[in-house]
Amino acid sequence: MQVIDRRTALSIPPVWRLAFRPFFLAGSVYALLAIPLWVAAWTGLWPGLQPTGGWLAWHRHEMLFGFAMAIVAGFLLTAVQTWTGQVAPSGNRLMALALIWLAARLGWLFGLPLALLIPLELLFPLALAVLMAQMLWAVRQKRNYPIVVVLSLMTAVDALLLVGLARGDDGLQRQGVLAGLWLVAALMALIGGRVIPFFTQRGLGWVEAIKPWVWLDVVLLVGTGVIAVLHALGLALQAHPLLGVLFAAIGIGHLLRLARWYDKGIWRVPLLWSLHMAMLWLVVAAFGLALWNFGVLASSSPSLHALSVGSMSGLILAMIARVTLGHTGRPLQPPAGVTAAFVLFNLGTAARVFLTAAWPVGGLWLAALCWTLAFIIYAWRYAPMLVRARVDGHPG
């Protein structure tokens, strides 16, 4: 096991001691700015600035490869230190990684030429995959090798999207972003399947843990990965009944897991029900896409937003609210207002998924308002924790 000298660790400013600190903070602030900016641009209220590739390309890319990947990096580079006993990036190394992420975000927003933006953009997910691979390989932790595979594929589909952007090919861009979205869903199936039942057990004080059905976990991971690959190859952009069967199976699998994890006591614990709600939105997304592939629903957009907003971003908000408390030495009790943030977030998701077809502008602004308020509350309550030392004196 590698160890870092306590005096050295304490000499590092708190915000640069572990990856969750800068990336949870940067990701949440980016989220609360990016969505209202996108809606303002979409409704014609922000006519001036033109990001690289236009506003639609920016929105597609940045909510996944900008916002979500920042949180993924913060979570994984913090968790891997616990998993492996290896020293995760901190100090100048962590600062350099954060600056790469920030430079790519600014490059996209302010129209950096693609010749410069492409290598800058790909550097971040590639660096994350390499760092995770090095730390896991050092202790031969095979159980977590699939995470490296997913991160490597994320880099590849990001490149696919960028090629589509360079060629002006909207189809390739969609292939890249939808493949990336389902790769994140695969990570959610893998990590969520471990931590949500564990957090539920701890949060409700159960004596016995929920024993996983390994076969179901494997099926969901592989099935979600197959969906990602099919999107990357352009084989899932058009509705097809066989795809409907696959999406329905994914929905049934996740619903079965949620039923096994469920206890009515979760509704007394916001840090638990917020996690379960995020995974429920994944069920809604899978069944919605099944119905679209069967020709029952006219559009796939609401279901995709159930996945990207309700499930992916909802799990992000719930996880960063809990992880920040634990890793800063605080009791697992959300600060004032955070329960309201969870409620607002899920109301906003419902508006985006169910209202915007009938009420496009109003529904979108309502969803954006709820989203923004939820992340404002997180940033307001948690930023002081992220930039200050742990309350228990631990150097992390």
C-alpha cells in the first residue's frame, strides 16, 4: 500500500486533496449555469455567443462529456484510493487534470477551432482512463477492470462525436452522444448496484446486507453495454422491435433490482430516496424507449431525457450530496434545503419528460428552473465543505 506523508497531505490546500472536491464543485456550478444558458439560446434569448458546432452540438456534448464526466472523475478518483490503497492524484496533479477539464469547457463555449479543441477535449477522458488503469493494475484489482473499459469506450465515442462535428454529420454526433449516455448508464448499473443496497442497509440500520444477484448485475451491465455499442455503430438510431425487446428487458431488470432494494423506510431518509428515484427514472427511460421502438410513442426524446436528466443527473445529485458529507467527516444528514433540492430536481425531470411535448417553451423553462435551483442549493450548501479541511482533522 502506498501512503502519503500526513504533513505533506496537510500542506496541500483542502480543495486539491482529493478529486471529489474540485470536480463535484466544478461540475455542480457548470450544471447550474449550462442548462439555463442552453434554454435561453434555444428560445432565442441569447443570440450572440456561438459555441463550437452551434448550441445543439454544445448542449449534447457538454451535459455528458463536460458535466457528467467531471462528477464521474471526482467519484472514481476518490473511490479508487479506498479500493486499492494507492495514492490518488492530489495537489498539482489534480490541479492539472481540473485545468484540462476547464480548458475544454471554455474552448467549446467560446468557439475554439476544432483542430485545437479535439485534442484538448479528448485529453481529459483519456487521462482519467489511464489513471484508473494504473491504480487498478498496480494491485491487480480485476473486479474493477470493467470501469477502465467503460472509460476507454467513453473516450472513443467522444472522438466519434467530434469526427461527426468536424464533418458536419449530425448522425455521427448522435451516435457518439447516445453511445456515451448508455455507457454512463452501464457505470450506473455497475456502481449503483453496489452502493445503493449498501447505503440502504446502512441508512435503515438493517443487520443483514442485501445479497446481490450477480447474474442480474452482469446481465444489466452487458445488456446496457450492448445498447451503447449498437448506438456507436449507428444501429439503434431508428426504431426496431428487437431493440424494443432489449430495452424492455433492461427496464424489467432494473425494476426487479429496485424491488429487492425497496423498503418503505427510505422515504424518511432523503439521501436514500433520492438514489432510488434516480434508478426509477432509468426504468422509465428503458420502458419509454421500448415503447418508441415498438411504434407506440412518436418520439424518443422524452425517454432519453428521463435517462439523461432524471436518472444520470439525478444519481449525480444524490451521490455528490452523500459522498461529500462522508468524505468531509460529517454525519450523513443533508444540510437545510437539500431535501427541497431533491424534490425540485424530480419535479423538473417530470416537467421535462411529460410536459414539454404539450407545452414546449413553458415546460422547458420550468424544468430548467427546477434543475438550476436544485444545483444552486447544492453549491450553496456544499461548496464550503468542498474547499475547507475535513471537520475530523483527517487530511483527505
